Amino acid sequence: MVLCALRQQVLRCSSHCRTWARLLQRQRSSCVYSSIHGFNQDEIREKLQAFHGGSIDLLKQDSGIAVLTINNPSRMNAFSGSMMIDLEERVSQLENWPEGKGLIVQGAAETFCSGSDLNAVRAISNQQDGMKMCMFMQNALTRLLRLPLISVALVEGRALGGGAELTTACDFRLMEAGSVIQFVHKHMGLVPGWGGAARLVHLVGSQNALKLLGGAVKVDPELGVNIGLVDGVLEGHQKTEGAAPLLQQAENWLSRYTKGPAPVIQAVKKVVLSGRELPLSEALRTEKDIFGMVWGAPANLEALASKSKHK
Ligand SMILES: CC[C@H](C(=O)O)C(=O)SCCNC(=O)CCNC(=O)[C@H](O)C(C)(C)COP(=O)(O)OP(=O)(O)OC[C@H]1O[C@@H](n2cnc3c(N)ncnc32)[C@H](O)[C@@H]1OP(=O)(O)O
């Protein structure tokens, strides 16, 4: 009897390991571009490294909520080339964080991000380099969105151009009263290239996306909520007396979704992600695999033993 239970346990573990391996494989292949698309990661990294300044800082907290800070205040948190590389490295660290549940993406010094660093943009304004940078950032932001963490962009001040695109690579967006998200690409003679247009269409529908991109519309919190781009409005703590610091407000907002054991929260994100991105049959098979990882696992057994009622 004991041997039988042990055998079942071993079988379950090895089946879990196989499922994990398959899911991890899928996660690794979550890049959009690889060498088969003529994309050479090392080559573009070397090029980007030449445009330094600023940093992307990661703080992993015991609560399971990490904070990713875009930090280049003298340029309104514009992305230098080295920050693009930093971003990709921080995403790798988050992909390998078993205790992780949530992520807040914020800008330093009371503004979100003013897009690409225009000095770098001017230096690589030829078509080939622009395409390489675009592929690099699409890979990094796609992996950010596919993290098994529930993510929130905390928009304070301005999110412009690539900064607006970055907000769409999070699961949710919170805006401080008075802040603005603006896809300024048209004014720059461009369209989004970091995947922001595709994600925007998913978020707000093609009609609204066309209006926001075609008109380079300044999205304030009210408009953002109305069109479904924005999930919550936070009180500006400097303007509203007694309001909690913005990051605290964002952590409180997120905590309702990250309460519980990390494997369960990560599983929730993974089933939603597969439903969002995969064709139905594949999404259903992935859901089955993920279900198999939480069924009979410690959190499930504990809940069953506690005879909980959902009143
Ligand atoms: C379009 C897509 C593309 C992509 O990669 O996909 C991009 O993202 S291109 C970048 C799009 N963003 C911009 O064009 C922003 C341009 N800047 C502004 O509109 C303003 O600077 C603003 C509104 C962000 C802030 O205005 P404010 O009056 O409050 O401050 P300053 O203008 O004095 O800015 C302070 C300081 O920051 C420098 N700055 C701001 N944004 C960038 C940037 N994207 N790249 C490089 N530097 C930037 C600005 O030049 C000032 O520096 P200073 O040395 O004092 O002149």
C-alpha cells in the first residue's frame, strides 16, 4: 500500500517534471525572432551597448512582488541602448524566480518613460539597425508580457512613444491622476515597432487603436478607463493630502490578485496567457497541462482539508 502510494508520488513528480520542461521550453521559445529570422542577438547587443546611460533596476521583494524601475531621469527615463540590454537581462531574472507572483513596472523620479533615447535613435536611424533594435525590443517585451507573474505598469507623469508601448507589455495599467499615455509615433513619422500596435489592438480593439495611433491622442486616466486601456486611477500623492505613495497604492491594488501561493498565482497567469495567445485547441491542451500541475499539489490538498466555504 505504502509502496503503491510512493510509486504514484514518483510517477506524479516525473510527470510534473516533464510538464514543467515542456512549458519552460515553450517559455524559452517565447521570443518572436531567432536566427531563423536572420536575427543575431549578439550583434545587436554589441551595437546597443555603445549607447549607454541610465539603468533598469530590479527589486525582488519577499512579498513575491518585484519592482522594475526605468531609471534615466535626466532624459525623462528614455531608453538608452544599454537600458534595452538591461531590460532583457532583468526579464531573464524574472523568468527564473520561483517565488514570484507579481511585477510593478515604474519610472524613476515621478515620470514613466519618454520612449527611445533620441540620441541613440539619431545614431542608428538607418533601416537595418532600426529593424534590429525593433526585433530586440519585441523579443524583450514579449517575454515580459509572458512572464508567469501578474504585471502592472504604474504610469506617473508621461509614457510617450516606446514608453506607451511598454505599458501594453504589462497585464494591467494604473495611471496617476494627471498622467498621460501618448503614442507619439505618428508625430515622429513612425508607427510602433516594439509590438505596441499589436498589443494595443488586443487591449482596446482596432477602432480605438486606430484613433489613438492615427491621432497621437493624449490618453488621460478618464479616457484610458473608458476605452479599457487603463484598469485603475491612483491619487497623486503630492497633490492629494493623506494619499499613500503611488508605489504603495499600486502594491495594494495588485495584492488582491497575488494573494496566495506562488505556484497557484503563476498557474492563473499561465492559463490566461495561453487563452489569450493560443488557438483554442492548443490553449485547452496547455490548460490541461497547467491544471495537472496544481491538482493534488500542496495548496489544493490544504484547501480540500480545510473544508473551506466560499461565502
Ligand atoms: C516614436 C517611437 C520611438 C521608438 O523607439 O519606438 C520613440 O520612442 S522615439 C522617442 C519618443 N519620445 C519623444 O519624442 C520625447 C521627446 N521629449 C519631449 O517631448 C519632452 O522632453 C517631454 C515631454 C518628455 C518632457 O518635457 P519637459 O519640458 O518636462 O522636459 P524637457 O523637455 O526639458 O526634458 C528634460 C530632458 O530630457 C530629455 N529627453 C526627454 N525625452 C527624451 C528622449 N526620448 N530622448 C532623449 N532625451 C530626452 C530632454 O531633451 C531634456 O534634456 P536636456 O539635456 O535638458 O535638453
